[in-house]
Amino acid sequence: MQQIPAPLWTLVIGIVVTLISLWYGQNNNLLPVQASEQAPLVDDFFNVMVTIGTALFIVVQGTIIYSLIRFRRRKGDDTDGLPIEGNLPLEAFWTAIPAIIVVGLGLYSVVVFQDMGGFAPGGHHHGGMMMAQAPQHEMVDVGSPMLAQAGEGGSRQVYGFGASPMVEGNRPDLTVNVTGMQYAWIFRYPDTAIVDGELHVPVGQDVQLLIEAQDVIHSFWVPQFRLKQDALPGQPAELRFVATKEGTYPVVCAELCGAYHGGMRTQVIVHSLEDYAAWEASRVAELPGAAETVAVNPATMTDAEYLTQIAQDIPIEATQIAQLARLSNP
Amino acid sequence: MAQADLSFNSPVAPHGHPDKWKWYHYFTFNVDHKVIGIQYLVTSFLFYLVGGFMAVMLRTELATPDSDFLSPELYNAFLTNHGTIMIFLWIVPAAIGGFGNYLIPLMIGARDMAFPKLNAIAFWLNPPAGALLLGSFYFGGAQAGWTSYPPLSEITANAAQTLWILAIVLVGTSSILGSVNFLVTIWKMRVPSMKWDQIPLFCWAMVATSILALFSTPVLAAGLILLLFDINFGTSFFKPDAGGNVVVYQHLFWFYSHPAVYLMILPIFGIMSEVIPVHARKPIFGYKAIAYSSLTICLVGLFVWVHHMFTSGTPPWMRIFFTISTLIVAVPTGIKIFSWVATLWGGKIRYTTAMLFAVGLLSMFVFGGLSGVTLGTAPFDIHVHDTYYVVGHFHYVLFGGSVFGIYSAVYHWFPKITGRMLNEPLGKIHFVLTFIGTILTFTPMHALGMQGMPRRVAMYDAQFTDLNQLVTVGAYILAVSVIPFYINVLWSWSKGQKAGDNPWNALTLEWTTASPPIIENWDVLPVVTHGPYEYGHEPEEELETVS
Amino acid sequence: MQGTVDSATPTVVHEEHQDLRVLGLLTFLASEFLMFAGFFAVFLVFRSSIAEWPPKETEVELLLPAVNTVILVSSSLVINLGTKAIKQNDLAKMRLWFGITAAMGAVFLVGQVYEYLTLGYGLKTNLFSNCFYLMTGFHGAHVFIGLLLILGVLWRSRRAGHYNDITHTGPEMAEIYWHFVDVVWIVLFTLIYVLTLF
């Protein structure tokens, strides 16, 4: 160490730390498959933070370990260390660097947030037409008066993610009304009157979910989409996305909603356009009488009746339904 | 406590108290700040075991994906009360009530706190709060999480939820009364010779803590009172079907509960600034920067609460505003971390258990702080909010941070409090177990959360089984790790090696009096002649040998 | 050692520290005010998000509360005369002014209860009445505590020499608390009553 000058060491360490950080930033494999247009935006942002974080982590932990070894008390040495009380340039340096980093991250997060559609939930331009699209929307939305209000009134705040800047002003290709209830998600397709316990969407299409909760707060989360929005009783919310990869992904409730919160899981199936059309056609054909089914008002039923009615749509086991029924009829 | 050796000579007893406290005095309404400090510490360490027991139950349930060990209702009750107890009856009373009360008068050369009776009242609000929480299990226990979001909290286990609210209001009141006391004491009760820049950094941290508690706790009280009325008196503040608004509660709750995490970490930062210089034998690096950064964290910390609500009913501008304000907190926190690392640099580091926990904390906090920055940004938080990533993050800062800090403080000040040293080999076993247990328990949680496991679940997707079992093993190691510690404390309190007045050769005022200190701390008040951390300035011969 | 125990510079042993209770009370009240601020914030959120506020069936009365406000605000001036008196060692005057303040406080409380009884709606009627009763009720409880403090001061003033021009922390604290109750009321009155006019 004596032979090699300190600046050279610093340079070598700096290069090594940078390389490790850059590598780990790209190869951490911590996040699941990307299945929406938002996912790569979030992941790139996360990877930048991982890169910076890894560098800081190695430097600080390295300094701690180095100090612990180099500056340990030697046997028989009862003296004190150097009386250094501070160093203004150094302190200014380690105030300025994090400040610059967080300002950078802050600006970057605004950009990502905007690209994700974070600034456009419940935008007026499509707020009016979202319900106009649904021909028999009074019947469809009988369990969702709030969403109807959100669509028509336009004055109510809608939370979540709206259209990304690229499709802003366009009407979504598909709108699905999502209702969270203890302990299931109900998906209603206003265009076709399909009601399902699983979410089916076509790949590459602009999908809008209008989210509400019937009883307590739930949170709609698809990890592979990197999107989450609380379903709030009394307050409308929206998530808008384009699924980019066919497959089946979990839909998870992320907000504590009661004893069986952990069991409140279903799935989203991203179909190819043809498969989606086929699914839609088969479901419409299955409907015994579309109007009849959708006109039933779930609000007037007990949970148990409601669950029994939709049981065939929800991929949960019969035992679990029994459990739920028992819960609601103590 | 009963075995406490309290032998010391106190020639005078002018205020009508005995020469020394008997064991039973510790179970009474006693106004001595040291008795109150010990009362807080012992009570909180008991509740630590209760909260820890609940954590072990939770992790045992989560060793398998299905709900097969506890009923889901009991799981949620343990989950709620684990969080509540660990925050309100363990970290807050141990760090603020315990060490704050014990150390502040000793550090600033006062004979007691400004309002001793108020201080005792503040403590005695805590045991009933604990009793209410434990008693709530008779009614099934509160099950809506420590956040108790309505409407869930209004339709689940109403009696237990009511007891829970009353318990939190009690500890909240205790916290406000304590904070009034700390602020006035530090402001007005310093020994006259102590200048502002000679106040130990722990006291600076307690100033920041107290200001935060004073400003934020009453707002929580307001929220909880509204919740109480909704549950019991038929109002509908948070009932959506009657026009109420569920998000308003979240604002009231987090306006307190985000600062609450600073309540739990700022005193610990103060402890770090005391322990590290003593055991590294170096002046603290950047006294002013550390003092001011505490106040900056306190100020900025009041305006970041919405980052807990990025996926809730939060409009876009708020999501962005609070992203930025949250990120700003990283700067003063970074200053502290770097200053402590710089304090190590060039020191003569003693590997005492107190120092090991302090350095362990430093190391954990770097990780917890970095994951905190990622969580502070709305775009990424949308994905990981309410997942195990969050659980991993806050346990890194609250266990790896606050609990490590409390351990460090116990090893550092136990000799002062009891007059006896803790056993070092046992302490090192304790440290190693805790360190390994912490990493094993809380690191995999980050991966679980990012992969798709939500928090607060009694059952989970089978794909997460392996990592969960690793976490459970880590939790068991943590459970075992407290055994050597409790044995150590109980044994050393009566049988440990005598400590002497100043076993670490530390420079702050508490080490100028006897161990344990006499009832009014000093016969003759000390005169401050130099700063609290001026190591390396004194001539060699003045330093006594370090054990 | 940071300090040295130096017998050459003798310090008074076991000295009494200065009376810090006023400072403590002010700190506490700053905190207490924020609890009311929480209620105020909730009220304002509802006010701004609900179209009809207050709803027709729960409109507020204006005359009685206005009279009550005048009584409470002027009682703050009266209690101030009381503490001014004791600072000039005029115990009799202090007792007189404090007595009048207590009476005014009692009138306020009676007026409040009368208003509750005549309004025709209760706590549970709707969101506005929830807010109305909770906020005025909590304030009323604080007035009641303030009243007890004043009565406590009057009770203690019976002992000769308990309060004089040097020791008068008790009356001073009662006064500060009374002003606090007053300030909270002014905000509350503005929010609940005056804002309904606009």
C-alpha cells in the first residue's frame, strides 16, 4: 500500500464500485415479469436507484469495515484517537452529493409518473364518455352508483392512473368495472354485460379499470403490471394500462381487508386478440339472459347469497366459500 | 429490579425522601427521574417480550402458505398488537421515556426534570394502556392493523377496537406530557455553565423528538376520537355510506404516524452520537451538523406523511409533492450516517458490545435508508406499497435501527444505572445472534414484496414458501437472541462486576456522579469546563485504564 | 470529565429551580391546539367536498351563539383584570374578577346546553351535526376544565397569603388556559357559524 499512491487506489476502487453497481443495477432480477407498458418504466427507474444505492452501500459499508479493522484499539494502547472535530469541505461534499442525487431522482420520478399516466386519472375528456360507451349502463352499474357518478358528474376526484400521455384524449379500448368486496374481486364488462371473478383483457389494448369497494378498503394490485390502486368505498379510482405480454398473472388485494385478506386473490388473463374475442363470445353466449343477470342488485343480497351466485365465476374453492358464508352469517 | 444494588452514599435528604430508594419504591408513584426512567425501561422490556411472542406466532403461521396454525382472526389480532406494542409500549417508552428521563437531567447537570410529578403521571399512563391492549384479547383483540383504517376498524371487533383506541390515547397523552417536560428541562434546567454547543447530542435529539411529538400526537388523538365516536356513538365521519370520508382518517393518522417513526429513531440517533465517540475515543465528527440535522429531520418530517398513501385516495399533485419532500429527508439523515462513519475513522475503536450494536445499527441503517429512498418515490412505491418490501424496510430501520440502538444504550449506560457492568462475552453472543437473525429475517422480505407478496396476510401463494421459511428461521434466531440478553441483565444487575463512576472514561456529565447516581444526582453540581466529546485533547495521564 | 466537581466554586446545594409551570402550560397548550386543528381540518374537508353544508335539516342558530361569543371573549378581559389585581397584591379585587369570570363561563356553558336542547337535531343526525356536536362538545369540556381551574384558584385564595404580588402562578395559569379556550372558540365560531353565512 505504501508504494501505490492514494489517488490511484481511490480511482481503482471507484472504477470497481462503479462496475459492480452498474452490473447489479441491470442484473438484480428482483422484480417479476414485465407485462404492462408501465412495467419497464418502473423497472428502469428502480434499476437506476439500485445502481446508485449499490454504490453508496459498498462505499459506506466498506468504509465502516475498513475503519473497524484499521482503527481498532491495539493491545495495551489506552490512548485516544485523533481529535478531529469536523471538516467543512468534506461535510459540504456529503451534503451536496445526496442532495443532487435526490433532486435527480425526484425529477426522474416525475417523468416516470407522468409517462405512467399518473397525472391523468379521471380526466374530463374521457370521463363523460366512459359511461356513454355502456349501452345499458343503468343496469350494469346498479352496484356501482359511485362510478356512474364519477363518469357523469366529472367534478368528483378520481384517483389512480389514467391515460398515459401517448393516448391521452383517446377513449380506452375496453372498460371494466372492478368491485372489491370481502374477499373477492368482481369484474363487470359494461359493453357485454359479462360478470366474472377473473379479469380477462386483450393484449396490446388500452384497458381502463374503474375501481371501487363495496365494504372496506381493498387494494387492486397486479405485480407484473407494477400497478396498484386502493379500492375505496365511496371514492372512485381508476387504473389504465396496456398489457404487453400474454399470460396469466395474479391479482392481489394489498390492503388489509379482514381475516381472509390473504385469500383475496384471483388472476388476470391477458389473451391474444383472437383468444379474447373467442372468450368474450363464449361468455356472452353462456349468459342465460344478460339483462336478468346484471339487473340483480348485489346490494340487496346477503354476502352469502351473492357469493353463491357468483361462485361459478370465482376460482376459489368450495370450502373457502363455505368459510366466507359462515363468516357473514355468524 | 428487586435485586437492584442501590448502595451509594447520600449524606443529605433535604426533600423528604429517604437516603436511597428501596425496591418497592420502583412500584410506586415516584417522582425521581431515575426511578421513572427505570420504570419505563423495565416495563418496555417486558412488553418487548409480549410483542416478540406475537411476532413468533405470526412467523410460525407463515412457515406454511395456508392458514393452519392460528385462526385468521387471531392472526390479525396478533399482527395488530405486535405492531402497536412494539411501537407504543416498547420502542417509544424505552428510547424516549426510559433513556430520555434517565439521562437528560444527568447530561445537563440538573437534579431532576422540570415537572417531576407530571413525569410520574406520564409514566403511569403506560401500564393501563398495556393492560387495555392485553385485555382487548378477551374481546378478540383489535384486528384492523396498527393503522386501524376505517371502515375495517369500524366493523371488526368493536369492543377490542375501542380498548385499542383508549390505549393509544393514553400513551399519546403520556407522550405529550413527557415532551413538554423534556423541552422545558433542556431549555431551562441546564447547569448554568453549559453553553448551547456543549449540550450532549442526545439532548439535541430529544429536543427534536419532543417538538415532533408535541405537534403530531394531538392530531392522531383527534383522528382516534373521531374513530371512537364512529364506533360507539353513531357518528359517521369515516362511514362512506353516510357521506363520511375514509381518506380523511388516513391523513390524520399518518400526520402523526409518520413523525412517529422519527420519534422512534431520533433518540436512537442521539444515542449513536453518545456511544460512538466514547468507544472510538474520538470527538464526534461535525457536532453542529448532527445537531442541526436532527432539527431538519424534525421539520421536514412533519411534511412527508402522504408517502404512506400513494396508492390511496391521493391526487397526483400530492403524490409528487410528497415524493419530493420525502426524498429531502435523505439528506440530513445521510449527514448523520457520514458523520458517524467519519467519527470511526482515525479512532481507537474498542470492541465493546455497546460499540458493536452501534456499528451494527450504522450498517443496518445504511440499507434501511436506501430502501427507504426507493419507497419514497411514488412510481416505485405504487408497486411495493403494502407489500413485504415495506415490512422489510421498516424492520430494517426499526429493528436494525431503533432496537439495536436501545441495546447499545443498555450496554453503554447499564453500568451507570445499576453500578455494575454487563457481562461482555454474553453480550457478544447476543450481538452475533441478533445481527445474523436480523439479516436473515428482514432481507428476504424485500424480495418477497417485489415478487408479489402483500403484507398482513395469514395465507400466501405457495411460490413464496421458501423465502418465508427462511424468514421464519431468522425470526426464531431473533427470538433466541434475547435469551442471553435477559439472562445477562438479570444476573449482572445483582452479581455483575462493579463498574465505578466512569468505566468507559466518557466525558459527558452523567459520568461525573456515582454509579448508580445519588438521589439528587450530585451533592455539588458539576461545572462544565469543555465540550462533551473532546477526546484526544487531554494529557495521557488523566485517562484511567479502560477495563 | 466534561464537568469537574470543583469545591472551590461552591454551588448552592439542592437549590430550588425557577418556576417553569407557565412555560410548561404554554408548551402543552400549543400541542393541545393541534388536536382542535385536527378537528378543524376534518370540518373544512367536509365543508369543501359536500355540496350542501350545513344541510337544510341541520342549520345552525346564530343569535344565541353570538351572544355566547361576546360573553366568552369579554370574560377573557375580565380574568386579565383579576391577574392584574393580584400582581398589585389586591387579593379582594382578584377574587371579584375571577368570580365574575367564573360566572360568565358558567353562563356560556348553560347557553351551550340550551342551544343543544333547542336545536332539534342530535349528534347522530348527519355529518354536519356529527362535527357540530363533537367540536362544540370538546370545546365545552375545555371550558368546563377552565371553570374548575378558576374555581380552584378562588378556593385556594381563601388561605391568607397563598397568592400575592410575588407568587401568583396559579391565577396566571388559569388566565392563560382561559385565553386558550377563548381562542379556540373564536376559530370554532368562525368555522361553524360565521362561514355558514357565506
